[in-house]
Amino acid sequence: MSEIKVRVLVVEDDMRISELHQRFVEKLPEFEVVGVANAIADAEEMVDVLQPDLVLLDLFFPEGNGMDLLKSIRNREQACDVILITAAREMASLQEALRGGVFDYIIKPVFFPRFAEALQKFYEYFCQLQEGGALEQKDVDRLLHAHRQPEADTGAIPKGIDALTLSKVRKVFDDPAVTDLNAEEVGKAVGISRSTARRYLEFLATEGFLKADLIYGVVGRPERRYLRVE
């Protein structure tokens, strides 16, 4: 599996964000960036010429909508998948994206743990496709649901703790660049409130996955921060 490289095209009109996404991809050894497009017209040409396996696509461009590129890729039956990375939070945008066959939908601002999770799941899916051969139902289920969170053993999880949210909070601390975080920072990374994040962080502290520390500033109340136990 490690010999397979996924060829990625980054399509984003903001050059700073496109550079950030390129750096995120380059942190993952199974992936390589084959091109960066800052305009839809350039992206269409690059898809034709470079033949990427995966397109990381923004939705809003000064000259149009990234959904048009998605439709163009599908209409031309090009063999690549798409992950939308966008600030669009409307249900209609998500619905249109799903109908267009996107593999995942990531809402900006993008945090590396969520980004890496999406690409790793795509990699597993991509490698399964390369294997070929006759399909059994279990193979179909695995391919169609590759982007879903695996079933978690919830036997030891108390009431008020959701297994999927707990997994997302854990993944925030998988980033090697993360040292310690407070509840507000984790909440923003996962997309939950500060109080909800605090509940999950305290649970992970009781489980021994994290440890909590009080940081005393010059003025004001001490800040409670969490770091992963090595």
C-alpha cells in the first residue's frame, strides 16, 4: 500500500490558502501535489493534462463557482475524485456537493487533523479500488462507506459523550505540531462549543489519554490546558 501515491490537484483562489493546503498534503507521504490552480479555467486545463487522482476544490471563485468544475469533471467522466474545501455552510451546498459525488466536504477554516483524516480515508478507498477483482457485498460496503467513521466500542463511554465526537477530539491531538490546547481551541478545531469540548477533554483526561495543567498568567484566572500523555 505504501508504494501507491495519490496525485493531488489543489484548486483554491486564495494563494495563501492554496499554499497551506499544499503543505498539508506534503505532510502525508502517500500523497503528492501535481499542481495548484488559482482559477477555474486553469483548473479545468490541469485536470485534463495532469490527470490527478484527487482534486481539493474550493467552492467560491471571483469568476464563478467550483461546483461548475465538479460538474465538468463528472460530465467528461474523468477518473478523479473531489474533496470540497469551502466556507459554504448552507445545507443546499452540501446537498449539491453530495449529489455531485464528492468524497468529503470540509468547512473552512481547515485544521490539519480533519484534513489528514479525510485524505487518509480517501487513501484507503483509493488503494481498495486499485486491487480490482470480483466484488463481494462486504467489499462494496467497505468502498461505499470508506468515508464514514468506523463503529466505535461505546460500552465504556458514559452518557453525554458521543463516540464520533470523541474520536474527532482525539484526532486533534494526533497532530505532531500540537503541544497543549484549551477547551476553546479544541472546540473551534472540532466545531463544537467550548463547554462541550471541555466535557470531552475532561473525559479523555480521566481515561489517561490527556493530562490537564493549570497555566497561571500575570493577571486573571488560571487557564486549564490539555496535552497528550506520551
